[in-house]
Amino acid sequence: MAVNIPNTLTWMRIVLIPILILVYYIPFSHHHVIGAVIFAVAGITDWFDGYLARKLDQSTSFGAFLDPVADKLMVSIALVMLVEQHDHIVFTLAAMVIIGREIVISALREWMAELGQRTSVAVSYIGKVKTVVQMVAITGLLAFPPDSEYRNLMWVSYVLLYIAAAFTLWSMYAYLKAAARFWGEEPKEE
């Protein structure tokens, strides 16, 4: 494993997950806001590690594997925590769409890699927009729980999460459409 700045930032994101969980569930003054800051820092490092990998020419195959794993772990765990607190069917459905899409796309990328066609399902622009909207929504929802005095900001975060869920479906459709021409192919022999 290559130790470089981008990979270190990715590992930092993974290390922040249990810290986020502890901060979110241990009741102390402003623990929701601190949890949101931890999540926001993780989101920023997600962008920053990719930027640095390209800028410093430090892209590695391990980094390309670990980066989306760290992102999916952080988002999925945050959504599961939020579903517990925001006990509503529409919220739960949005979280299920987002987490389900992550599982489908991860499996699709693995399958496409077995076919030697991983670049055919590279991250799309709509996928990047989805990620930004999703990160902002989750940060807001972590910071402003249902009993918060800032209910208007919570509602803005709800709307952003539903927009992210719509982008999630759109980007999943785009990935599946890009992969459709390979559905009849068999994995390459090693």
C-alpha cells in the first residue's frame, strides 16, 4: 500500500466514522453540531484527496479502491443514524434509495472491472452533483435534529436529501445504461 497524502486523507475519513458515531450518540452540549462538523470534514477530505491524487500525481489502485469505500461507509452509517432519529417513511425511503444505489453501483463497478471495462462506468457529472447535495443534506440533518430550534434548516436539509435521492436514481440509471451493452459478456480469464 502506497502511503501518500491522498490515501492518508481517505484513511482519516474511515477513522472519523466511529468518532462520528460516538459524538452523535453521547449526549453533551452541541453534540449534533460537532457530529455535523465531523461529517463535513470527512466530505471535504473526500473531494480533497481526489484533487491531491491528481494534482500530485499520487493516484494508486489502492486509493481508487479505498476512496469510494470510505465515502459509502460514511454516508451509509450517517443515514442509518439519521433514520433512527427522523422516524418518517419518506425519509426512510430516501435513505434506502441512496444506500441501495451505492450497493448496486459498487457491484456494477466490480463486475465491470472483471470484464476489463471499469472505465465504462466512471464517475459521471450527475454523480458528483448527487454527492455534493447529499453531503450538504446529511450535514444539515446531523446538525439540526427534529427537536432543534432551527426547524427551518432541518426542512431545507430534508428537501436537499430528497433532491439527492432523485439525483441518486438518475445517476444509477446513467451507470446502468452505460453498462447495458456489456450485460451479455463473460468475465475475462485470469
